[in-house]
Amino acid sequence: MSMIQLTPSERKQFRAQAHHLDPVVMVGNEGLTAAIKHETDNALNAHGLIKIRVQSEDRAARELILQTLAEELNAAPIQHIGKLLVIWRPQPVRQRVLDEDRQPGPRDVKLLKFSKKGGQRPEVKIVRVMGNERLTPGGKVKRLKRKPSSVKKRHQT
């Protein structure tokens, strides 16, 4: 695979975004192993822009690690400051799976109860309504009733 080439302005934007990130991959004294490459690949798929901390004291070894990761994982090297490396790769587009059998989930509804006196604020109450419940005009939560089936259908089973 090959590295992604970025313009200096794109690299500058990614450096600014990476400033507040924490390292998600740590490279120990054993150097670059298959497990490190696998975890870096997973982190790039999940986040896109990641920081890597390298424990090695040798600057040339850290530079080699940055270039190797960028080439093997098809990523772009963004920055190398001290023991921190920053790399970026565009995240893959995720396909959303729709489930037709899924029922509506709970939702929070805000109820306002107005006072009988004119100058007071209304009382605000937040109620969680589940998928099989409904709100009455009076502000009460009621479960939906099953529709009655005919007598003939009940006796067939």
C-alpha cells in the first residue's frame, strides 16, 4: 500500500485537531509488532485521526515507525514531536442496518401543569413514555390496550 499525500494546509488542520487528543496506541520497547499494527488499524477505523506514543529513545527509530505505519496502513503521517506520532486515514463509510421489526423506544415528554391562579408559573414535569404507552389529554400515562379480537378467532386456536 502507499501513503496518503496531504497538502501543507490539510496537514496543518489535522495538527490543530490532534492537539487535544490523547494517545490511543502505545509502542513499547519491543518496537513495531503485528499486534501494534492491528491495534493502530482498528483505532484508525474508529477515529480517523490518532496519536501514538513511542517509548523508544532513538529519534530515527521513531521516524521509521511513523513511516512504516503510514505505508502499511495506507495512512498519512501528520506530525512527529518528541515521542508522539500523529497519523490520519479517512474513516470508512458505515452502512446502517434498518430493522423493520424494531418497535419505538422510550421518549421523554415535558408536561406543563398550569395553576388555577393566574400569576404563577406552570409546573414542569418530565415523564418517560415507553413504546407501548400514550399520554392522555389530562397528562396521564396509559398503556395501550390490545384490540379485542372476535370470538370466532379466539376459538380457532
